[in-house]
Amino acid sequence: MKITFLGTSAGVPTRSRNVSCVALRLPQRGEAWLFDCGEGTQQQLLRSDLNISQLTRVFITHLHGDHVYGLMGLLATCGMSGHAARIDLYGPRDLAQYVADVSRRTQLHTSYPLEVHTVEPGKVFEDDEYVVTCAPLKHRLPAFGFRVEEKERPGHFDVERARAEGIPPGPLYGRLKRGEHITLPDGRAFDGADFCGPAIRGRTVVYCTDTIYCRAAVELARGADLLIHEATFAVADEPLAQRSLHSTTAMAARVAREAGVRQLFITHFSPRYFPGNRTEPQDLLREAREIFPATEMAHDFLTVEVPRRD
Ligand SMILES: [Zn+2]
Ligand SMILES: [Zn+2]
């Protein structure tokens, strides 16, 4: 489970930062999920080591342009390149209408199944390995934060031991791996738990943007291994954050601290904080670390592995 930041600027792109997009990479199943899709995301994908054919899901937090203007172009390219098997989109109510309107006006016909799911607070997606939930944040448009939880996996299965007990390989091993009790034709009974190491704890990644500080973000991020939270403004510019319903560095750090996350990545920086300005990007990081020391600053193409807890 890895994260690659593809866009870390707020509102408009700069030379070094594109507008919002984060890729969640699931290498073991060859998939990439995107969170937001600002303009230019497909160019960012081309410059990264991600492959467009891995794209299976796109989660849109809200419909401000810097989070969604890259979506239709990307979907069109997925069709023309013939790569996509199927793409599922998740987002607020108006997303389905937006996709339908642009598709109709521009005669976009995707060659692959494309489904738009309107999210409601709570569960958004679930399969054998992952569950994705969302919660409404506090912004000028309806906006949702997303939480991706990897499910707990059974511990290492001790094949040698099963063989030594004379249990025939095959479906019985599968049942033991799942922790079930089995009985052999000769009457001997075994408990799967005796053949499995400790369960492997799943990891959790939470993405909160755009929003001003809100309790919903804290609850959504509770205990996460990695929280990505917007920090559009420096503390000194808090009035701007209040007016535009964005977060300051301190607000993002406060969410991380109150939620008890392991690591915070701040992103979605106002272009006003460029190197050489009175407030520079490094100042934003320093401000956040004063409140939550385990803070890092995202930049475009930064890839981080979400570490497992020991
Ligand atoms: Zn934004
Ligand atoms: Zn916004």
C-alpha cells in the first residue's frame, strides 16, 4: 500500500505543484485508486511511474474545479488507450450529473463500463480486502473525506506443521488458514488457529480536503496510519481560511493530534507561499510540526509506503 502525490497545490497549478490528486497504489492487486483529479492529472500520471491501465476507482471529494477538471480528460484517454477494464467513480451528488453532462456535450463514449456512485456518509465501497468510508467535511460545496481501511489478514500459515500432522494438502489447508476447525476421516480434529501466526493488522489511510477544521475530520481520521489533510494557509492567514473554509497548518495538525494518527502529510498549499516569499513552504511544515511533530509536507511525485505496525 503506497501513496503517490500527483498534485499538491490549492486552486491553481504552479511550476512545481499541480492541482489536487493523490494516488493510492495497491501493488499486490495491480491497482491504483485516485483521490481527486485536478486538471493535468493525466500528464502527471505520464510523468510518474504509475500506469493508467491500473486505474480502477476515482474518489472525488467535491466539485471545485481544482479537484475535478482533470477527470473527464482522463476518462476519455482511458477509453482511447483501450486500457481500462472498468472504472468506478465515487463522489457527491452532482458528480453523476457533471459526468453525464460533459459526456453528452462532448460526445464522450467510454469503451469500458463506467459507473458513478453517489456517496453518503458511511460505507462507500467494500470487498474482501478493503473498506472505504466517507464523512462530510466543512467547505463551501458539499465535500467528503475518505477513509480506506485494509482488512486484517490471517497470519502466516505453517504448511510444514500441517504436513507433519499428515493433513492432506488441498481444501483442508484453506479451511485451516481461515482458522476453522477440521476433522479428518480418521477422527483426528485440528484447530486452524494452531497453524496460523498472529493476524496481520490492516493499514488505514485517510484523505481530508477541502475543509476547515471540523470534528468530522477528527472522527474519520481516528487512529489512522497516515492522514493526508489539506493545509492551504499559514497560521497568520487564518482569516482567509475562515472565509474560504480551508484549513491552516495548525488546523491540520490539530486534526492529526486529536485523531491520534501515526503520520500526517499536509498538502493543498496556497500558491502564495512560494520560496522567497515572507512565508515559505518550509514555514508551513514548521508550523504544523509544532503541534504534531510527525508531519511531512507533500510534494508532487512524492511516493510513500504506508508502514505496517509491528
Ligand atoms: Zn481545492
Ligand atoms: Zn474546494
